[in-house]
Amino acid sequence: MKGRQGKKLDISVWAQSSLNALSAAGIYILVALGLTMVLSIIGIINMAHGEVYMIGAYGIYSLAVVMGLNYYAAFVISVLFVGGIGVLLERIFFRPIRGEPERALVVSIGLILLLQNIVLTVAGGNPVVYHTPFSQMIKVAGVLISLDRLVILILSIILLIGLLFFIRKTRTGQAMLAISQDREGAALQGININRLSAIAMFLGCAMAAVAGALIGALFSILPTMGSFALMKGIAVIILGGLGSLPGAVVGGLIFGVIDGFMPVLTTTYLSNLIGFIAIILIMILRPQGLWGHE
């Protein structure tokens, strides 16, 4: 009897670890895809992307908890609102310095401080939590798993498929691909660079907001929570290859598996160390990343 219970416990631990790995991968992929879109279309690495992720978490908290709005409505409004913030950031801060990556880097670092302090002023610096309609455990094939993490996984897959369809099958997506491959050539063909830069920033920030809103239900949210998301997002796109959408997916899966399984086998600190050792090795052996090009 005792042996059977131990076996069930082992199965439950590994099942939950698998779900943790895949849900973490989903979050990392959403963050990394946003960074990749902005890098490919606008030509910058937006260092304030983590703060956009953080605002997504605070947006749903403010709407659903503080104002008492329906969770699903709060989720949609928060994502659209943060996407709109992205459009404003592109228009006001990044468009005037397009083609100047060094200045854009400095500006985006300044935006980190600006956005953090706005949230600190409005919401304060204490950690806050919120619950979703999925904050429960469910039994699947006799094994208890987190419904929140299952929803994160499913929604991440849906959004990933939707984004890839948009990029590959729509005229706007094809125009974005053309800009990412040859900006000057795309402009000569009559493609509106400004319009597509705004769309890219909207989509990138909206995906970060989705990631922040989803992860906020699992952990406490803080005005400084964006630094971890940015660190993981940059690590993923370096591992997968700068500017590569498939690379962002592959890199996110690799880091998700490391973060999902290694804490069970070792410790969280060692799992982070292994992830960054993997990046160092990839950069030595294949500097362009797993899916990048020379």
C-alpha cells in the first residue's frame, strides 16, 4: 500500500512538473515573441518590455480586484490598453530615433524607470495577489494538476498559432516579414513602415500583457517584476536566434523544460545557472543562435 502511494506521488510530481515546464515555456515564448517582433520590425531591443509585462499584471489586478470588473472583461481591456500603450511608446519615443539603436537602448532604459515609478506612485510598492476563475486543482487520470497552469498552456498555444497564422497568411503579416528582411526594399515597394511599426509594437506589448496577466495569478506582483521577464525574454531570443520567430518558440521550450524539471531534480538556483550555461555554450558553438542566420 505504501509503495503504491509513493508511486502515485511520483507520478503526480512529474505530471505537475511537466505542466509547470510547458506553462513556463508558454509565458517565455509570449514575452520573447513580443521582443522579437519589435526587434525585427522596429530594429530595437525594447529594454522596457518587462515593464509592459508588469503593467499587464497590474492592469488586470486594478480592473478585476480593485474595481470589481468581470475577470474576462478585465483581461481583454487590460491587454488592449497595454497594446495601446505600446503604440504610444513607439510613436512618441522610438519612431523619432528609428535607425539609431544606441539611442533607442538609452531611451528604453529610461522608460523602465518612468513606467516603474508611475506604477509605484499609483499602486504602491507592496506585493499584491489576485485569483482567477481557474485558481484550483483538478484531477486528470487520477493526478492533481493546477488548472491555472493548464489554462496558461492552452491560451499560449492558441495565441502562438494565431500569431503565426497572422504573420504567414495575411497581407499585413507578409508586409512585416518583408520589413524584417529588407526595410529599405519594403519601403520602396510602398509598404507603410510607420503603420506596421505601430502594429508590431501593439502586438508585442499585447503579448507581454497577456503573459503578465497570466503569471500574476500564480505569483505576487510587484512594480519590479518586469526585470525577471526581460531577463528570460532576452535569454530566449539569444538562444533561439535574434529576430527568429521559430527560434523564440524553441528557446522558450528549452528554458521552460529547464525551469520546470530542474528544481525537482536539484534547486531553483541551479536550474537558472544551467539555463545561462546553455546560452554561453550556444554563443560559443553557434553565435547566431539555434535558429538564427549569419
